[in-house]
Amino acid sequence: MKTTVERIDDTTVKLTVTVEASRVQDAIDAAARELSGSIKVPGFRPGRVPRRVLESRIGKHALLDEAVRDALPDFYSEAVAAEELPVVAAPEFEVQTFEEGQDAAFTATVEIRPTVAVPDYASLQIPHPEWEVTDQELDSQLDELRERFAELETISRPLKLGDYAVVTVTGDHHGTRVDAASA
């Protein structure tokens, strides 16, 4: 398998792949075996349909389409691994040739992870703002936090200013409880 990579832009490459004729033939034979097992032809058991009968029944083009559909992802994966491309999206395929007895050729346009040049961050200086916090602001924030996370306790003394109270109101009309007036 021969592969070449052409950069289109920072995140897109065009991968051109040429696959040997013997591997193309293997892919076509595998597609024929798979189709012969799934297509019913009178007089033949499933999986025992001769290739010529299969081609006359579905057409040679349909057999080649099935071979492309089955083999192209494997050829593509192998080419990506060989070129060590950091692929991040599905490819767009364009098949130039995929014929019996010939080398197959196709291109895959694919998005890759961009290479990022990290600047020298050790010498960067970021100014830190100076904050002035007064004692009053600090006390205010602490009191707010205490109030927010405080837990209520039941007490037995009379209520004072700042205490929380649970009040139950029951409304009744001539001795009958009125739910709409109760809370």
C-alpha cells in the first residue's frame, strides 16, 4: 500500500492511497462470498452460488460497490495508521479506481488535529491586581456565610429580635376547619 499526504490547510489533509491489485482481488472475493450467502438464487444453496452466476444476477458493478463499501474503511484505517495522522472527523472518500486485476486508488479528505506551537510561557508576566479588603467588608462576608450555613435549633426561651419562628395558622368557620385559610 502506498500513501501520500497533501496538506490542504492547518486542519485538513488529503490522503491519497494506492492498494495492490492482489488485495483488491481479495476484497472482491470476500464481497462475493458474503453476497453469495445472502442472495437467494434458485438451484443453489446459500453461500454456494458461483461467482459468475452471482455477477449475472446482481451485476458486476453491484459486486464492486459491495467490495468498496466493505474494504475501503480497512484500507483507510491502515493508511491513517501508517501516516500517523491525528484524525478527528469522518473522511470524505473519492474512489478513482477499484477494478479487478488493477491497483485501487482513492483519496480521503479528512480533518486532523491542528499542531499548536506553544509560546515560551515561562517568561510571561501577568500582572496581579492589588485588592484592598477592609475589616468591615470581611466581617460582612463572614456574617453572611454564617447566616447562610447556620442550622436552626429549637429553643425554650421567649423569642428575641433575629430569631426564626415557625407559626401554624388554622382557620375555621363555625367549628369546621377551612383548609384554604390554614397554613
